[in-house]
Amino acid sequence: MSNINGKVYAMNAITPMKPWKTWILRAFFEILSEVKPLQADLINLSFIEFARWVVLPREHFPFLGHPQKKEELRYDYLLFFSNFNGTWNQYIDAFSAVLSNGLNLIWRWSEKFPGSVPVTLFKEYIARVQFDTDYYYTAYPQAAANDVKSAHIVQAAFDNLAQQSPNLNPQQFAAAYLQFVIQVQSHLGETSEAPVVF
Amino acid sequence: MANLNGAVYGLTILSPIIDDKTAVPSHDLQIREYLASLPTGEDSPFAIAPGTHLARLVVMDDVIYVGMPACEEHLKSKYLVFESNLDGSLESYLVGLAQSVPQHLDAIWSHCVGYPGSTPIPAFIQYMKACQLETTFFFAAVNDKSVTQTLRALQTQRAVADFIADHQGMKPEQLQIEFARFVELLKSEPAPRPGATTIARTMTTGGHNE
């Protein structure tokens, strides 16, 4: 079992929801998908590489016939999978501090959700509904979400300068190079092994 | 479609695991044992097959009871959860997996109900789609770059940092020549392998480790 690979933590959670409530949640996610500014906090937190929520209706668990027995459930379920940088505590603390309203809108439809503030009860709830990852792979284990974003900024600026360079005289190139350095300087950094956390 | 965010596809699969009381060890445990032995770096099956940013495999034993006044209920099957964030279309991704790492797919999914094997490929794809769940909301921090593009960009970022540090104060004529060489050098280098780690450079001055 490993929830961690390099700088990424894999989190899985499942929570029960009364079926009539799942439609409200679906509507909220629909709005969240369409109105991009509502995702600003999620984007600005900048330590989530990928995350997804899956509303799983009780009669839609995959059924492949004999010898599998068909599920008979009273609840629909909300599945949550996240790939984030940092420790579990940092993640939940940041979620609670920055995204409390959004999280409440997502999980308030789940049974026994205590709200994302105060954080103690929220953490107890997440710890209860979380299940561990058996195998976790990332193509770039030494890079955090910010490293990836920065790397693409550097790549774009570099490609631009590389394209311009043959058409510039040395003085023009020096000026363009200076602009390039100014543009990328805050996006340069070391991607290496993850720090050891406790 | 909520499975897509930009150019990244969010695949979620739930495969019911065979419940055979006579199997020793049980099928879910056999999956777990196999997954525990599977490499996670550049020898990972997901590094060998093309197009995976991040992926996980999880044995989900049951749903979770959150306490009164909620009702306690249980699943009749355990499920293998496969969650992947991938480039391109689902079909081409599944074909890539089936062609590149069929032995791993078969070792894992042969413990699941109705798994037809990684060949014939159309049956494999049909099985995976039968187990697929539609994602309700999919978030991707970077949604317009492929795995190869990201690995290239990380390589460029590292190389550019070195280049800038090594060429401070150089005269414009020489700097332009050196930069042209650097561009050609970077172009000629192969992209880093997915899942690979790079060797940490020794920091001699400054930085957080002093």
C-alpha cells in the first residue's frame, strides 16, 4: 500500500448520500464546470494536480453478470479521488481554510458530514471515509503542480526566444535574452526528491 | 463530457473482484500482493505504456459506514478501482495498455468478474467500458499538455536554469552563439522517461538545506 509517490499523495474517499440529494450535487457540479471563476480557489491553491468527484447512483455499480451478485443499496455514493502535493494534514487544513464554502456545497449532501469548519471534526470525517491506495504511479514524481506549471511557462518563453534568435543581431539578442531571463526567473527551480515529511 | 478536461481524460473504472470462498488466498488479496510488487518508477507498466500522467489502483473492500443515524449497508462485491489521468482518447489509451503491458493487465484483472483477457483487444476495451464510471466533475491543474510535453518542459526548465547561471555577464555575440548551441543540444536530447527520477545536484551555496 502506498498513498505517496514522489511529491504526490493519492487520496480516495467514499461517502453515502440519500438518492434525492445527488441531483442537487449534480446541478452544483454542472454550474462549477460551466462557470470557470468558481474554480479560482481550487486553481489558486495550486497543489492539486488532478482531482475528480464521481456521483455513483446505487443501481449503477458495474454489474457483469454471474457470478457477481447485484448490489442492493439504499444510498448513492460520492467518490472523491485527489492527487495533491504535500502532506495529508496540510491538504485538509488548506481545504478547510480556503475552500470551506465550496467543500460544504459538495459534501453537505453526504450523510453525517460535519462541515469543513471547525477542522477537527472535518479531519475526523475525512479520515473515516478515506481508503488507502494499493498502487500509485506518476509520470513525473519529482515535480509538484507548481513545478509543472512553471516548466511550461519556461518552455513557452524558451521556444519563443529560440525562434526569434536567428533573426536578431547580438545587441537585439542580448535585450531579448534579458527579457527572457526576467520572464522565467521566478519559474526556475530544482525538481528533485520530495522532502521527508512526518 | 465530464470525463474530459481540456486534452486530459479522467478514466474511472470499477471492476468487481471474483468472490470465491475456495480461493486461497482470496482474489482481492492476490491483486493486492501483485500490486505491492509492481514497480512504480520508469519500469512501471504505466510508464511503459503511453499516455499516463497519474494513475492508481485500489482494492475497495466495502462502502464506509459513517455512523448513526445513517443506515449501515455493505457491498456484495469488492471492487478494483482504476483511476487514470491520461492523454488522448480512451480507446487509444486502452489499446496502448493492451499492446504494451498485457501480462500486467492479465495478472491484475484476471481476478475480476468477466475479464476476457487483454486479447482480443476489442473484447478488452468492451470490458473496460462496461466497468467505467462517468466522472461528475474533473479538475486538472494543467489540461492542455501531454505527458511528453510536460517531461520535456521539466527538462528544459532544469537546463535553462543551468544555462542562465553559467552564462552570466557574457558578451552578446558569444552569448548568442552559446544559446544557439544550447537550443540544438536540447533538441537532440531524448525526452526524459516517464516515471524516472533525476539525480539531485549538490547545492554549494544558499538554498533551504543550509
